[in-house]
Amino acid sequence: MTAVDGDQKTGDTYDARALQDKWQARWAAELPFQGSEDPGDTRPRSYVVDMFAYPSGDLHMGHAEAYAIGDVIGRYRFQRGDNVLHPIGWDSFGLPAENAAIRNDSHPAEWTYANIETQAASFRRYGIAVDWSRRLHTSDPEYYKWNQWLFLRFFERGLAYRKDGQVNWCPQDQTVLANEQVVQGRCERCGADVVRRGLNQWYFRITDYAQRLLDDMDQLDDGRWPDEILAMQRNWIGRSVGADVHFAIEGRDSPVTVFTTRPDTLYGATFFVVAADADLAEELCAPEQRAAFDAYRAEVAKLSDIERQATERPKTGVFLGRYAVNPVNGQRMPVWAADYVLADYGHGAIMAVPAHDQRDLDFALAFDLPVKVVVETGDPDPAETGVATAGEGTLRESGPLDGLTKTDAIDRIIEVLAERGTGDAAVNFRLRDWLLSRQRYWGTPIPIIHCPTCGEVPVRDDQLPVALPELKGAELAPQGVSPLAAATDWVEVDCPACGGPAKRDTDTMDTFVDSSWYFLRYCSPHLDTAPFDSEAVNTWGPVDHYIGGKEHATLHLLYARFFTKVLHDLGMLSFTEPFRRLTNQGQVINEGRAMSKSLGNGVDLGKEIEAYGVDAVRLTMLFASPPEEDVDWADVSCTAAQKFLNRAFRVMSEAGAASAPGTDAAAGDAGLRRITHRSIDQITALVEARRFNVAIARTMELVTAARRAIDSGPGAADPAVREAAEFVAVALSLFAPYVAEEGWERLGHTGSVAVGNWPEADPDLLVQESVTCVVQVQSKVRDKLSVAPDIDPAELEQLALASEKAQGFIGDKQIRKVIVRAPKLVNIVVG
RNA sequence: GUCCGGGUGGCGGAAUAGGUAGACGCGCUAGCUUGAGGUGCUAGUGGCCGUUAAGGCUGUGGGGGUUCAAGUCCCCCCUCGGACACCA
């Protein structure tokens, strides 16, 4: 029984389950939430997108929170009369389906599509106002075909390429991972320790867009995206400014370049370090050091990322038996290989300045290398203290830089290097290219054919999609190479260029490719000639409001921005940023912790809905805290939400029974009307500002005011009561759509409340008859006066000074000053 | 270590062009309603002092400062959470 039992005394209550069934059927029949493509439709367009769901099972509390927030935003735009596009889809490729298929000896599609249906039914029950006709699934060939098409466009532009490299390998999932998918040395998905592996893999050249990804953030700041996300992306992109310096290496024809942010310390460089796993280290190693180097390299290769990144780990390395030459003073510097230098940042080699860089100092002290102070900072000698000095100071023992400040020295040395042709100003980014190959089955096949004579040959557009071969069960078991490799019939093809025997690429794409552009596909989800209709996308897009979790700060949200810029450059989009506004919902936790099976503190969404009804669950989530804050389910009460909804429902019912729609509100009780219009004014602003918890609080106040008017005021038949009750229905349609619909019907309306009913507040009714003015003496409140809102300041001052209570505190003290802020405050300063 | 957020009643949270701190809700207390329980309704509820009362004092992590006035602005510190983490 989902109803709250009523009895003779409490009057009408509603049965949540009956309402859910009734209105779900009505919405399904009447389709009030479709986006219109009619060019003659002049309503303003709103494009609201929730991050689509992964079909891992049924919806859980986290979905309930996120989709409730997106739904309020979408429903508000519907109420404002916009032409709203609020679509829904599924991110349906990915590992869990594959693992389930291996367990159950089935095909990943079975598990995937069954879960999608379960979730779709739950979404309908949850009452989200979406356009079901645009539904998409990324695992449909009609969708992933366009992943392949887009890949080929990237490939043509050199933005998709293959290279050998040390890649992140998850030994559990038996696949490589992008940098963004390695979280603190572990696989983002399964938590296994990631190891390094040398492999030849496909990459997207996201680094080409590093600067634009930074620059375009000025379209996203000022509260449009959370500062936190922008900061995380900025850090992830990691722009550093400094110089490239070319060092001659004895016995090598060409110099080796290093990047440094401290070129001013060049005279303090005492040794040179090459990343141990870089090809350069291999090349520079002198024969007599070969054995030591090989042994060291083998050590390094064994380390997991976790071990490698441990902060207190002592510095290790090996001398390569070679010398570099400092371009400014001819100093010979021993060349070492070490794993604290990263192969894929900068040039994979550094000049080491131990006096002014802590890592170099640690290394120097470990291997007894010289420390030379060239910036006098006033701090004690690094060689003695073990603490490098990185602050401001004055240059010394640095030739032409002597006496300069750090900042001036940086500018000067860059000039010197440039004059001599041994260096230049340079910028470096921490961002790495996006590794997109995956050695797993349930994803988009990479549409490339490898031909022994022609090399990498793209599949022709008219041959797309390259559909997945049918594999299932044990055939999908991870083996370190893609399961696709075993499908020999599928792999072995003729080369599209020369016709000779060739092989398909057997890797699939990272599923983040799918999610990098799905929000564009919604605008023309059934188009079969292009990934999306540019005109439709340019009309709807960019997404006005995007809702989803902040765990995607440096994953999906970064990739989607990158894709949008590339597609813009390809002439397919008019805009360069995909999401105008971003809201990150908080998590639903329980008893202070994330819900988890091991803690046994999970809360089942289905059971909560069963017990309290959808409306009460939605309202509870939205009222508990601001959308971006976490909600602790142990701290909230669905019962309270249920009680409030019943109160609201009774007000709507009683008003509906006592008067008819269309009643002129002007004749109604003026006091209640003022409250109603103030509510309209405030709730409008609060919803616009995404402050749903406060908007709900104001709705509660309005219900209380209407209740009072019915019970001890002008009575249920007063037109002002109807006006209040109708706005209650409209406001609740955002948060608790079922009871809002039913209440609207009780109010005598036919059709849905959900679209185009948002009222404007009447400015005349926003003016209060009287306001409370506080009278302060020495800034402490001593009296309160009821005054007209437009009271003359001089008159107010006189009233305040005349206050007996105020006089009691003034006594015989002299009045020094009177501050009047009519009509709210008067402060009398004595002394 | 660096970078972001936060610290307001017993609890979730309101209030920032500086101007009545604690809206709304939970919980709690009392009363009405009720066969009982719940629901519903009414009143109260930051702390301290005060015989109930009237009233007073105090109060937004701590300490300074600006101001007639500070939860809000400035400086210093403490603390909690998150992200990144050998990025040269």
C-alpha cells in the first residue's frame, strides 16, 4: 500500500501508486515532452541533457538524484513555454556487459539490452519529462557506425594516429587505459594496480588542442561551470612556461633538448638525466655501462604505477657513461638515467639543478653529485640542509645573469640562448594524447585495415559500419589481445587499396569516444547519412544545461570539449564548447559513507519508491540540500515529504471543490494574493538559480498560507485560494509531477499541468502594505516598528527616536549620529 | 606537497550590492484530536542569566582588523572534505 491512509478527519489523501500509473499512461499517450523541429515554431529553444546512463542494472539512488535535478531544469523550461529538447539515451558499450557475458556464457548484447529495458521502465516510472522518440544506445550499429566515421575524419587530419609507447595496462581487465582512466595508479574501473607496458596503440591528438581547451574556458567561467571542474581541467592540462635548451652530447651528432621552467638556473646545472624508459637512454648508454643500465631498466619495468609514484621513494638511477655539455659555460655534465624523469613529458630528459630543485637535490645527494647554488635566496645551503631553494633571489656565478632577479634572469637567459641558437622560450603541457585502443570486445571496432604493402588503410565510408563479429561467452575472455583477433573470418579481409590479403585492426575504441558526441546525435537521432544534422545541432546546440557527476571532470567532460572543437574545425558545428552550463549533482550517501555492498548500507531506490511513492522520493532528494551537495539518506525523511505532499494535495482538492477554473483572482483576499505573488517571484528566481531546496521551502510556506486562508481566513471558495493552489500545482510539477497533475485535475483543469503554465508575478502585489523596521541603538535591535514601505527617511528617523524602548537605551547619552536605511532599519549611535 | 571547496542550533540546511542570524524541514516538548498507534491540528524549541514573567547578556571554527553595523569584507591561524601528485 503506497497510500497514506486517510480518514474522516483528515479528508482527502492520494494514492501514490494509482497516480503514477494514471499519469504515466497519460504522458505516454499525449507526449507533452517532445522537442519540436518545426521551423515555424518560434518558441525559445532549450536544450537540457543529463549525462546518459550506463545500463549496469536497475536505477539506483545516485540516478534518482541526478535525474531529478535534470528533470527540474527541463520541466521548468517546459513550464516557461520553451521548445525543450530533453532527450535520453544509454552509454551501452563497455566492460561490465562483457564480463557478464563471460560469466553467463552469453552475448553482451543480451545483458545490455535487458538492463536498458529495465532502466527505461524505471525512468518512466520516475516521471522524468523526456523525449522518448530520440532515445539512443551507443551499442547500436546505427550509432557506432558514426564513431567509425568520425574516427576516419580524425585519421585523415592526423588527429588519430598509432605509435609505440609505454602505456597503462590493467592486468585485471587485460586492456590498456588512457591516462585519465588511471586514478592514483589504479584502474578507474576495477581498481587493479596499473602497470606499464610497451605497445603500439591508437591515440587521439588531444594535445594539439591543449591551448584551446584552456583558452575556451573563458566561455565557461563566471559560474557557468563549477570552478572546481575548471580548476581540475586546468591542472590536468598543466601548462608550464619556460625554455627549451639544447645540450650537446659528447659523441652524438645532434644535441638533446630539455624543457625547463627555470632556465635562469642553467649555470647551476651539474648533471643531466634521461628517462630510464625512453629510447634516448637506450641510445646514449655507453657500452661499459650497458649491464648496469639493462639491470636498472628491468627493475623499473617491474614497478607498478603505485610503487613508482610513492612519494617517499628514494631516488634511483644509473650513470650512462656519457657527458652532456652546458651550452652557456661549456661545463661537462654526467648523463644519468633515472625513473624520476618521465619519458612522455617535455623531451624525456632534464638538466638537473640540485641547488634549486628538490628532486634533483635528492638525486644528487643519493649519488654524490655536485650542488651549485646560483640563486642567492638567503636560505641556508641546500647541500647542507637537503632542502632545495626555489624562491626569489639574486643570480650569482652565472656570467651575464649575475645580479639579476630570478624573473629578469629568465628573460635574459632566453635572449642569450636564442642569440646563440641553443635554446628558445617554450611552453609545455602535462596533458598527454588520448589513448583510445582497447583490447576488449564490447566496443566500436577501429575501422582500419592493416595491409603488408599499403600500411594503415581506412575502411571506405560506404563499408561502414564495421560490425562486431558475433562472439560470446568464453570467446570473450581476456587474453591480453583483443578477442576480435580470434574471429579470423572477420579479421582477414582484402586490402581496400591493393586488393591483397590484409587484416582488420582488432582493437575497439575506448567507450569515451561514444560519449564524446552523443549529445549531438540527439538532435537528429535517426539520421543515416551523417553522425548528426549540422543545421539541427547548430539550432539546438550547444547544450544549454548539462547535468552529471563531477567524476567526469577530466574524462568525459574533457573529451567532449575536445571533440566539439575538432568537429567545429571540420565545419560540422558552429560552436566550440559543448555545454553552456554544467551542474554536478552531489552523491546520495548513507550514514556518512558512500553506499556499498561491503558496508551493507545500500538503500534500494525501488523499495523507497514502493514505500513512499516517486513524488515523495524526488521531493526528499531535492529538498534535502542544494543540488551540488551530497545527501545523506540517514538525515532525511521521505515521510516528511509525503506529509507535505498530502497537505498540498488537500489544499488543491479543497480549492478545486470550492471554485471553478477561470475565476478572477482580482476579487480574492489581498493578503493571500500578496503571498502567492511573492512566492511566484521568489520561486522563479530560486529555480533559475538552481536553488531547488529553497524553492521547495517557499512552496511549503505557500501551502501553509493557503491552508490558513481556508481554515481561518476567507475560506476555500475565495479566488485567492484558487490562485494559490494553482501555483502550488505548477510549482510542484517540477519536483513532484504526479501529485501536481492530480491536483491540477482536482482544480478542474483538463490536460497536463506540466507545460506552459508558469505565471508571472504581478508587480503591484509584490509591494508590501507595511514592513518591519528595526530600531537599533548602538547597532543592537531595541524596537521594531511597522511602517509603510515608502516611508520618508526623515519621518522614519523621528518615529525611531520617539520609540520608548529605544529611548530607554539612549537615556541621557548624547546622540552622535542616526543612520537611516528606510524602510528597514534605523541605527542610533550614542556616546 | 600543490590546487580547489567547506566549517552556522541536537540534525539537513536558510540568510552575502554588509543592515532583525537560524527561513523551511527533521527531531524534541506540551496540548487538542484518537479505542490505540500513526495521521491531522495548535503552541514552543541556539545558549546562558532571570521565580513563571518582563527582560537582559551572548552567539555563525579561533584570533586580529575595517565599519554606525560583519556569518557576509581584509589579514593570520585551526580544521574537515575533495582533486592532483617525482610534470622538470
